[in-house]
Amino acid sequence: MIISFLTFEYRTMTLPAAPAPEIFKAYDIRGIVDKSLTEETVRMIGHALGSEAVERGQRAIAVGRDGRLSGPRLAAALAEGILAAGIDVIDVGLVPTPLTYFAAYHLGTDSCVSVTGSHNPPDYNGLKMVLGGETLHGGMIQDLRRRIIEERYTQGRGNLSQASVDNAYLSRVLGDVRLSRPMKIVIDCGNGVAGNVAPALLRSLGCEVTELYCEVDGHFPNHHPDPSKPENLRDLIDRVANTDAELGLAFDGDGDRLGVVTRDGQIIYPDRQLMLFAADVLTRVPGSEIIYDVKCSRNLATWIRDHGGKPTMWNTGHALIKAKLRETGAPLAGEMSGHVFFKERWYGFDDGLYTAARLLEILSRHIDPSAVLRDLPDSLSTPELNIAMNEGEPFELVRRLREDGEFGEATDIITIDGIRVEYPDGFGLARASNTTPVVVLRFEANDAAALKRIKHAFRTELVRHWPGLDLPF
């Protein structure tokens, strides 16, 4: 009896713990390395993903990783799990996430995983997953967790191989994009993995490139690799101002998002970039649908209609936008965060490097690219503002606002993703982030008085529904 009891205890203690539920996000997996996201957790996720791939009739998965310090060991653990399910793994190494997506097409796997923490702090990492051309999100990601808990694994012995797709990617972009003239630009890679590809790509397009923080360093010693935050663009703005560059481009930590600044230091947010792309695409695909997320400017819908397109507002999230793109067959989509998805001439995945190339293609037709960008319709607006809360609280706060919020003279309340309150002269937005425990806010208005009024309306409701909030506005 004693021996049996001790044996039972030993076996119980050696069973791997179930993965932390909070790492299974709406459109990827993300957690703190060695805490919520361990090597054993990633190995189990790999086994579950490989098992799902078997059931979907897949044979191989391409695996790439960004420049985070934990990337090599987590990618190795992921590969072990996938191989154990009987699926082959093609390791494409240290590459931007868009090159991992490209590998799925170029290598014919139709499936891939990027081991990336995207724009999160250095101690985070995660997985962006595609199976059979479909980006996993929502219930599909939760199904992986259930598969692990229920131990519904297939068993096999997949083969591991390596492949480089860098040159093939460069050739594909260079075969598609043509600049009308050489351009002088500054690029800031934020010490992210885009530094391995972006300088060579843009020089090959004919640009004279000044590099800023293009050495890959998972400590991110210079600034956080998130171009959606104005403070992370200060060095780029300064460098552009002190050179004869025509433009500044910034990439996030895994290279799937783009930030843009003009010669005079203006930040051209992605919703305004999308106007330029929409006008260009609609010349070749007239009347088509253009998709954008709930954080984008009111001016965008008007612009798309004026250029003969059909505007469609949708949920924030790269996987959710890609799913909508796939459903509708739209040639273009974009998010306020900097993800842009070209289906026309490209593959439909978010790619900051290719987006930069398409932007330069358009701007190279003009003598003063900064003037073209500045002339795009604009309103007074805030960048994304965040209210930090505890896990789960942002969704509860947004639920309360949706069910009991009082927003005065609102003309429309849109609830496809959070709550977006439309007024005759602006809008306010509050939505729960699917990646970190924050409420994301954004405000836009025709003038300062309207912006102040809309902010006040939201401030009143936020405090009424959740007293003690530390508001960033």
C-alpha cells in the first residue's frame, strides 16, 4: 500500500501541468516566458497543433522566429511537439513574421507558425499560427487548449529540415514593386528582426537608406519596437529632420507593422496610409470592398466611397481581419495598429516590409512625398490610449459601457468590437485588448471643442462604471 501510494504520487508529480488559460488569446498565443509560457507548454501546444494539422490533412509546417532571446529554445520545443504528432517541420530560422507566412506559400506547406512576441515587452513571446491557409483565432485557439487538456494527440515521427526563404522573398517583392525614381529614406527597425531584411529590400528597390537600430537585439535597448506609440518614433523623427531624407519608416518587433513619418515630423497613422493604398488599389479593382478596423478614422469610409470603393468596418486583430478578407475576397484591408493586408498583387497576410515597398512605389511618383501624405484628409485625434487593468477587467468594463453607457447626442453606437460612439462631429472608442489587459481608447473630432466634449463624455462614463480608474486623458 505504501509503495503504491508513493508510486502514484511520483507519477502525478511528473505529469505536465495544463497550460495557463490566459495565454490563449483571441488571435494568437502569448505569455510571459518561463512563467505562463514555458518550453513544456510550447511543446504541448506544438503537439496539439500538429495533431490538428493531421486531422486537416496537412503534412508539414514551416516554423520561423523573431529576434527575442527566448526564440531559439521555444521554437525548438514547438518543433518537438509538432514532430511528435507526425507532421514534418521546416525550420526557416530567424525571420520577420511575414517571411514565415511567405514560407507557407513558397515551400508549399500552406501551414506555418511564427514564434514571436510581436510588440510586447522583451519577457513576452508567443505563437501566430496558420493551418491550411487559415489563421487560427477565437474558438480554433481554444480548441488547441482543450485538445491538450484531453490529451487528444496523434502520434508519429515527423522529419525536421531547414530552409532559407530570404532570397525568394526579396525576389518576389522586387518582381512586383517598381519605384518611379530612387528615394532617400531613414528606417528604424527598433532592434527587431526586420533589421535582417528591410535594409537590403529597400536598397534593392533603389532607395538610399539610413539605418537606425537595425541590429537585431532581443533586449530592445533603444526603444520599444512598437511604431503605433508616438514616443517610439522620436528618434526616427529626429534623424529624418537632420538628414536630407524624404521619409521615415519604422517597423515593429516582428516586422508585420509599419510606421511612417514625414520630413517635418508628422506621424502618418495607418488609417491615413490606408487611404493612399485604397485609392491606388481601386484604380485597378474598381468598386471593390476595403476593410478596416474599428479604431480607424471616420474620414476613411468617406475617402473609400469617394474613390469608388465599398468601406467595411470590422473587428481589430490580424487574424480576424484576415478571416474577413478571406470571406469577402476584398483586395485590401488595414488596422490602425499598422497591420496592412494586400490581397491584390500579394497574398493577403499582414506584412510591414511589403507595405513599405507599396508605399514607396506610390510616393516615388511624386516630387514631394511628404506633401502627398500631409494632404490626406485628417482630423484632430488621439493615438491609441490605454487604461491598464487586471486580467479580465477590461472586458467587464466594456460590457458595462455597452449595456449602460450614456453618451449624450450620439448618432450611432457600434458594438462589433467594444463600443464606438459616433457623433456628428467625431467619435470615441473603448475596446478591450485581446493581447494585454488594457482598455484601448481613441478619440477623433472635427475641432478641439468637439474632441474635448467627446473625451468628457467618455471620462464621465468610464469613472461612473469603474471608480478609481487611472485615465490617460
